[in-house]
Amino acid sequence: MAKKDMYEVKDGKIKRLRRNCPKCGDGVFLGVHKDRVSCGQCGYTEFKNK
């Protein structure tokens, strides 16, 4: 997925569609998987509750 597809412009404001990694900071988004979200850069992972 391209970086441009991770943002949405609405009413002149930019909205991020994905969460940022809490360890890496702004600009590094968490990848969304079936059972978790994870950072490809540092390996940070949060598992989703079932």
C-alpha cells in the first residue's frame, strides 16, 4: 500500500487512516492483519481481542 493511500483529505483537513507505531513515531504506520496490528520496522505488535 502506498503512503498516499494511508491518508484522506476531507473538508481541507488531513486524516490518517492507519495508526502510527508508538515506538517509531509519526510516519511509520502499523500494518493491519486479521488478528493483530504490527510495525514492519521495529516489530511492535498488538493482538486484537476475539
